[in-house]
Amino acid sequence: MTNPTYVLILTTLLAACDTSIEGDPGDELDTSEAGSGSYVWTSYSVLPIFFVPRDWDVSSAEVQAEAASIRSALGEIQSYYGNRLGHGFDLHGLQVVQGEGSKEAYGIQWNGRDIYVDGVDIVGNVEATVVDELYRRGYPVPPGQNESGYVTVMLVKGAGGWAGSRELSNGNGGWSIVGDWCIDSLNNDLVEGQYGWQSGRRPQLGALAHEIGHAFGFDHPDAYGQPFNVSVMGNWWDYPTIGFSDEDRRRAMDEKVPFFCRRVGLVADSGQYVVAEGGGGNLVNANRWARGPWETFTLSRVSFGSRIGLQTASGQYVVAEGGGGREVRADRWAQGAWETFDLVPMGGDRHALRAASGQYVVAEGGGGGVVNANRWSPAAWETFHMVCAD
């Protein structure tokens, strides 16, 4: 990624990080089938990466201990989100990735001074170089910010107090990158209060929760006219007593439903709900004014990016007959290509569903009738409001 045009949120105070609680910290998943928009991890989830330049060996005791601390920290943060926000998020195993170059190759220079004060000089674009390499190696960090389905958290060993996050500009997802201030605090190498930037495990757990929120698109409270003490997106150093604001919850439940909810309703342009008639086994219509079991679908998150399945109350899957071009039914007992849809963000809380053929699901008339999958471009009738039903 050369000459990036975006602006990175960068601060020496927000030394935060993200990780996962599943899998062997020394294992790296097989990404041989990955490519642009196609990945081996299930969609709408958090993927943590511990990125280790060649200055350190991923098999060393030092790196393995840090990886274990990272996994433990995210377990706490996952519980925190579930309790304080009301909804948690799915996580994958921590990917411990050996970088192809030394830290200098990523624009990081140590100058011999204290790395927890002013001992790290950033002389290049750390974000661009790390993202470029990881994307080329099959990880979901698109330089064009034009894919959906993942919040990717990159902890870069050697990067000192460097920290930044972004919500993707052209996709439903985001990423964060942080350095040693977070990693070493979570590993208890630094105690609380040792450095003025809120070193220590407890404050950095709050910083971690804060950075995850930015990757999901949560703003600082002053962006919507509130004081910083209403949310961990402000006073993260007050973790764990501080929680989330109503605006954070609105963003999660309106714009990030696929990340935070397993059961959803789909509302057509008319305001009517999509229904699997009989709870499954029949046609799919869009003609109900209230949501009940027949109008509630379980999201089946599958591999390869932003693709999902919709499972009905009966356990049967929604299917675009012929893979698209025909009616939509809810009468399949297994999920295959015809039962898998690409969830396309349409802005705000709206999504479109694209079938295997590339055609879009449509509520005919905008609602009040049948549902088909035979449109080649999405407009109002092909756009649905996704409502959390958990």
C-alpha cells in the first residue's frame, strides 16, 4: 500500500491491543486458499494477529509468553463487551505471524533510549507496510478498505507506543494496530502507574476495549456531544467500572448487527418483515408487520468474508432457487452455495443480500408480497434493515 490517503488515529496515550481466546498461539491457519475477499475464517468476527518482525523468533519463550497474555486479555474483554454492551463478538484463534522483514523494514527504528518513553522512532508508514504484507499473505486487511466481515487486530512487536484504529471506509469491518506499550503491559512487564501513559494491565485492558470499539466504528463521546466519562470510548483508563454509552449501543445494534447478533429479523422497504412461511419448508415472503419466530433467522456465519446463511425456526435454510434468478424459499436442510448470501453494506443500518449468481434478493413491491432473487443491482426494494433479535 503506497501513498495512503487516509489519516490514522495516532496517539501515545492509546496504547491498546486486541487478541483472541481460541487456538494454539503458535499456530498460523492455512491461508493457501485465501484471496481478495475469500478467507478461511468465518465471517463477521474478530481476527487477532500478533505480528512479529524477524528481530524476534515466534517460537521463542518471550513471544509465546506474550501470546498467552494476549489471549487471556481478550477473554476478559469479550466478557466485558457481553456484560457492558449487552452483546459480545465472535473471535478466532490468535495468529502469531513471523514477519518477512526486520522492524526497520516496517518503518520502526529503536534509537537506544527507553522504548516506553521516546526510544522508538516511526520513520515510515507502519500501518501500510504491515497491512500490505498481511493482505498479500491472505489475511483480511484490504488496503482498499473495500471488504466486509472482519475486525482484524494487529499487535506489532517492536512498535513501542504506536497505536491506531479505523473503521473501513468502503466495507463493514475495521482494524487496529498497536505496539509494545500494550503488549508488555498485558504481559505484566510493566506495572500500573510505572509510566504516565497509563501503563499496566488494568488500564491497558481498557485501552484494548477502546481500540476494539474504534475498529467497530464507535466514536469518542465528544463526537456526539457527550463528556468522555460516559463510555470506555472516552475514559478507557476507568476500566472496568466504565461501560458503553447509548450511542455505542445504537451503533452496535443498527450498523454492526452481523458482528454482535446471532438471530435477526429482516425489514423490507415498506417496514414489513421477511417471513419463512410456516417457520420453514415453504416460500419466503415480506408481508408481516410484526416479528415472531417465523420472522426470525439465525445467522450462519461461513468462511470467505462477508457471506452468511439464514436458518429458519424449523432449522431449514433460506435458498435462492437456482442460485438466483428465481424465487426464494426456506426448505433446505443443509447449507450450500444456493443457501449462502453475500451481505452487502448499503450504508447505515441497511444491507443487501447477493445470491450465488450475483443477483440480489428483492422484496417485490418493496414489501407486501413474495421475495425473489432476480435483480442485478440493489435499490430500495433490494435493501433490508437488519434487526437484532437476541
